[in-house]
Amino acid sequence: MKKLFRLIPIILAVTMLLTGCQAGSAKDTAAVTQAAEETEAAGSTLCLAAVQSADSGLYGYIDKTGAYVIEPQFAYADDFASNGLALVKEADGLVYGYIDATGSYVIKPTFVDAVGFSDDGLAIVQDSQSGLVGYIDKTGEYVIKPQYNLAGDFSENGLAPAVDSATELVGYIDKTGAFAVKPQFADGRYFADNGLAMVLDSSTQLYGYIDKTGEYVIKPQFSGALDFADNGLALAQDADTKLVGFINQSGEYVIEPKYTNANSFDDNGWALAQDSANSRIGFINEKGDYAIKPTFANANNFAADGWALVQDFDSNLFGYIDETGAYVIDAQFTKASAFNNGLAFAEDPGTGLFGFIDESGKYVIEPQYKDASSFTEFHTAG
């Protein structure tokens, strides 16, 4: 399900949301499946990755030894959420439901579209009868009935963007489903921690920022924008030059628009930026100076381990750098993810199949999957 974003293109081709998990011991598939059933009953922590079988084209889940815990049987499989449920699509490719760690349906597949559960315990689903979008809880019951064309997750202030089915405009709903900010915008994002949300003005088709009352705090003036980061800066695209810089909460540029494109600042105080002179990607600090010179075709933010996934400009292959900009794993993969407690998925350029590598760059789970996701740690119910 597409959420409400129609923004200037983000430079990242590979963006992975990862959570930590510990490596398991080697077991055969039957034993691992039995272990999953036992931990589901007792309540425990599992760490699984969704992968697509190269033979059947169906998705299942493996542990960190590469053994199947849930056999390939789905047309699509998402990561397990923190509540122990994962979104999957039936093998016929028509409807979505939610499974537990044993692979059994907890919420039957009845939705024509859906997303995984958020940390607030709600999932956005598209009703098969009306075609409208609502929110369900972990029992599959609607807590906000289907009534919107599109909707997004709730922010910390209890508001979520939603597209009104009558006007096709974006407003913000509360957890009763009522519009707390009436539908009036052409597009809208989530509220950041500073209480501001980026919206696209329906009259001017320019981006500005509103507070929770729906009033503009920063008037519409940008041809593109992103959410405010934790450092109080937001990416904004100048409507005249089409270059991007970073504004403060008053709407003033603190880093002048001089990049072709960029991404939000990360926790390490750096942001990705595409240089307007050579069109390559580097990392800038909060002064707008390059901390790592623009030499890459593409890049990802630095992960908690201090490494960043980057795409080499000459070979177009992916490798990993440290915060000096030096390669710690040479560019050699056609696709890859950030590391998650020692493992990352990576596509072998020879076979076009995905496996999982360790921090030496060696495959510990050989390339054998048509598609793969990162390992996700989650808790099962007791």
C-alpha cells in the first residue's frame, strides 16, 4: 500500500530498516519449525528473514543458519512486526493476511492491500468490499472503519495523514478516525518530533509546514521538502533553482540550496547530498561541508556499526565504507543491505541471487534466493 508521499525523488536506491538479532545455532528445518512452535507457546524472541525461493518464486522465512522456519508458500512476505505478526500475501496473489511465527494465519487473508503493524499496534488495510482504507488491531478487528482512500501511521501527537474519500484531499485524523485537521492539502507527511508536518498546498502546489491545528508555521514556498530531522533541520527544494538545502524551524535556510538532491540528517549528524557539479553522492555535516567527498553513484546512511552502504561510481557495484570514506568491504555486489548485527543480504553479480554476508564480506548463507529482506528480531506471545 502506498502511503501519502509525493516528494522530490530520494537519492537512495537501497534503504533498509533493520533491528538487531543474535545468531542462532544450526538446526534442520523440521527442528527449527518445532522450536518456533514451542517459543510461540512459551513466549520468546525470534530472529527471521523473509526470502523468495528461486525455485518456486514463493516467500518463506529463514533463521540465521539459512534453515527454513516457515516454508516458502506466499506470494509476498513482509518483516515480522514487534507484536509477532507478519503481513503476507496468499500464493494466488489476490489477498493479504497476517501470520504468526509458526506460519499460521492469525488474521485471515481478506484484504486487497495492507501494510505491516506499527509499534502502536495498528495496521492499515484496504477493505475488499468497499475498497476503502481503515485500521485494524492484532485481532483483525477494525478500530477505525474503512473510510479513506489512503492513510498513514499515527505520529507521536496522535494524528495520522489520511485522504478523504469525498474530496480526495489530505487531512489529519485522530485515533477515533475523525478529522482533527480537515482535508485541505494535496499531500501530507507525518508530524516530526518538533510538532511540524510537511504538506503540499492544494492551491499553490508548493510545500510548507503546519502544526497540529492545521495552521501554517512555515508558509508554502518550496517545490519539494522532507520531514524535520532530530537536529531541527529539514530538506527543502528552492522553487526557482530546484536545488536543495536545509531549513530551520523558522523556514530559514541554514544550509543554502546548492545540492541537486539530498536526504535528511541522520543520528551521526551527517546527511547524504548529491553534488550539483559532478552529480555524485557524498556526506555533509550540519554546516553543509562535505565530511566525505562526493564520489559515489549512490549511498545509504551510516548504520549503528559505523559503516555505510555505497554504490561505486565506476563499477555500479555496492560495497561498504567507514566514516573516513575508506572501503571496509570492496564494491562487489549488485544489491545489498546495511548490516544487522553482523549480517547483511547481498546479491551476487554472477548468479543474480541473494545470500547473506558477514562483516568480512564473505557469504555465510550462500546466494540462493530470488529476493531477501533483513533479519528482524521480534517477540512471540506466551
